[in-house]
Amino acid sequence: MAIAFVAALLLAGLGQTSLSAAKPVIHLHVFLSPDCPTCEPVKEEVLKKRARELGCEITPRYFDVEVMENYRILVAFEHRFADTENDLPVVVIGDRLLGGVEEIKAKLPGLLTELAATGADAVPLPTAEEIARAVRLPTVTRTIHATFFDRPGCRQCARASHILTHYQRELGASETGEHRLVVERVAGEDRNARLWHEVLGERLGLPEDRRLVTPSLFVGTDALVERKITDAAVTGLLLKYRTGVPAPRPASQEELTSARARLNARFLNMGLATVLAGVLIDGINPCAFVTLIFLIGYLTATGRRGREILLVGSAFTAAVFASYLLMGVGIAGALEALEALPRIARVFHWGLVVLSFTLAGLSAWDLMLVLRGKGGQVKLVLPEFLRRRVSLTVAREFRTRTVVVAALVTGVLVSLFELVCTGQIYLPIIRLMASFSSTRLRALSFLVGYNVAFTVPLVVTFVAVYAGSTSQQLTELLHRHLALSKLLTTLLFLAMGVLLVLLR
């Protein structure tokens, strides 16, 4: 009897220990798509790591919104919380619904910390009645044709795409076998897509700030853009056009010509100022201009004078122009090829955004150093090993070849070396020119014009040396205007970053 009593006490103690050691559990529902590019904060391994830090358990239940039943549940949850049309992913936790990666990043960590001590039960799923009230299926008697535009890096496109997919599947096909909702999906940002987008916008008389915007949905004489593409708005369009909408007629040659002209004009209004600034600043870029000064100093030190300087300058400038133009064409071609790989294109695009703002910060830091009299400590300079390589190249080529051949070879090699420096501006500018141009020929013409203007400072410099200027005077000129150059470079990088963001 005593043994049994002791055993009971021991078992009770173990039970209390087990209960006291039990961790609070936070249950949450996560709605996302399998290819979600912004779902890192709600991945299971990320949440488990957070749970270890908080000393609790986090148990997520994932709902793939590609499955229409899961999409209906999401819509019903949004109606329950009176918080509709959220970007993906969406998290339901406790008495909160968090939609889109920005809101999740801002609020989920604090909410998990708040619930770590008590845990949170799983929120009950919507009932069939709730789903029926939230998800309205209009009656469509004839086929409705719609055109939907999205592009890589578009944060709002995923939800809009799922809305359309939901109605396409739910409406199904008519008795004659015709789909009740046919959506032409135009993905990407190539020139043909932009022209078609512009043609449809012009037909409906959309203002410029609503054209070429993604996501965009065109149905009949209506257009929805960005956050206007909601379940309720699409339902309204389906009700309005329930007796059918024909596919939009193909663009005529006249419409395409007019669209190209408008896009080119828009480029001139929006991007030309940035491109022209890029030409100016890239042509007198201090980290590249140092090389030119060294070349001139070497030529004068070795006895080159007068017409020979002009001959060398002409050949060197021609080589730089041809090299940068060919590299620009290659870069532009690579950017166009990326359109077939949306995920990589998205990463590259946002990489350019980050690069532009990072370089703006570094250039601003350089400006502060110059203003404090510490110009020798600036960050955006040609790396030392490349400066040595340029110097050796100049010395070698002009010792072993005739002056014209040496200038041509040196121009090509120096262009390759200096791309590390000038490419900081050249690459984003090419991206902007490709985005604002409506045809390959138009983009090439801008690229040629850019490189002609880029070489103007070279021509001016060689003419100045012919007229009697020295490398020492050029160096002093560079140092006197270094602060202004850094200020302009900072503003240029900021402008490119903002334009690239707007092109998302």
C-alpha cells in the first residue's frame, strides 16, 4: 500500500513537470502561392528559428491559393476581418490578418513576441455559409474576353492573377464548350507588350499615369489597374459583361505607329534628362578621367606634340566609342534575353535598384570626404590594380606599335578596364533606355547618341592639350571641381534608382 502511494506521488510529480515544461503553441494560417518570391518571412524554417528564439512553438498551416478551395477560404477570411484584397502572402493569427510581405515584416515579429508567453489557438476556418457569402459567382451566358498585363517584380500582380484564375475555373465552360472567361495574359516588358498595352490604353482614353501600369486588366470599355483589380471589381465587370465581350481587335499599323511615337515622346519627357545627365557625368567621371590625364601626361613626356596629339586623340576616341557602343549593344541584348527568364529578370532589376541607391550613398560619402579635404580617401575610384594595369598597357602599346595602332589598341583595352568604373552609370542607363524605347532601332539610336556624347569630353580634352594645356593643369581642374562632380553623381544615382523603382 505504501509503495503504491509513493508511486502515485512520483507519477503526479512527473506529470506536473511535463506540464510545466510544455511550451506555448502559436497556431497560424498562411496563404501563399508555390512560386511566391516574397514569402521568405513565413517559410517554416524561418518561423521555427523564431520559435526557438522566443521559447515557444509556432505551428503554421499552409494554404496553396492555386487550389481554388483554399483561395475561397482566403477570401472568406478577408471578409471576416473586413480586410480585403491583400497582396500575397497572407497570415491569419489570433485576431489579426496580415497581408503582403511589407505588413508581415513590420507586424508579425512583434505579434509573435506578444503571443509567445500564452500561445494562440488556430483561428477557426470559415464555414460553408461564410464562403458562400464572400465568394459571389456571377451568371455569365456568353464568353467574356479580357487582357491582363503583368511583369517581373510586380508585387501586386500575383493576387490579381489569382483573382482571374479563380473566376476562369469557377465559371468554367458553357454548354457549347466555350470558356466563359478567356484571359489573354501578357507577361513581361518587351517592346511588343508595351506597344499593345499602349494601344489598349489609347483606345480607352486612359490618362498617362494609368498607362503601362502593372497589373492592368482590360475588359470591353473598362480598365482596372494596380489595386483596383479586386474580387469585387472583377465581379462587377463580369456582371456588366455577362452577355459576352469579344476579343479586342488586333492593333492596326496606324495604331502601332502612333503608340511608338507616344512612347518615344514619353521617353524624352521622363528619361532624357536622366540620360543626358548620365552622359555628362559619365564622360567626366573622375575615376575614369584620371586615366585620360595619365595618357596625356605619358604622351607629352615622350615628346608627342601638336598634330600627333590630335592623331592619337582621334584614334583613341574612336576606339573608346566603338568599344563602349559594342559593349552597350551586348548588354542591351542580354537584358532583352532576360525577359524570357522572369525570375532572373526580377532579381537583376531589383539588383540594379539596390546598386543605384548604394552608389548614391557611396558617392555622397565621397562628397563629404572631398568637402573635408580628404579627397584621397574617396571610395568610388578605379581600383589600384586596374590603374597599374592601365599604366602598363599605355606604356607597352606606345613603345611597341605605331602611334595610331597604339592609340586604337589602348582605347579598346582601357575601355574594358574602365568599365568597372563607368559601368556603374552605363548599365542602369542602358536599362532605362531599353525600358523607355519602343523599338530596337530607337534604343540603338539612343545608345549611339549616348556614346557620341560620352566621347565629347575626350575630344575637348585632346583639343585643349593641342592648344597648350598640360596634364598638370587638367589634374588641378579635376581637383577644383571634384566636389561638384561627386554631387552630380550622387543626384544621378538617386534619379536612376527612383526611375528603376517606377519601372517595376
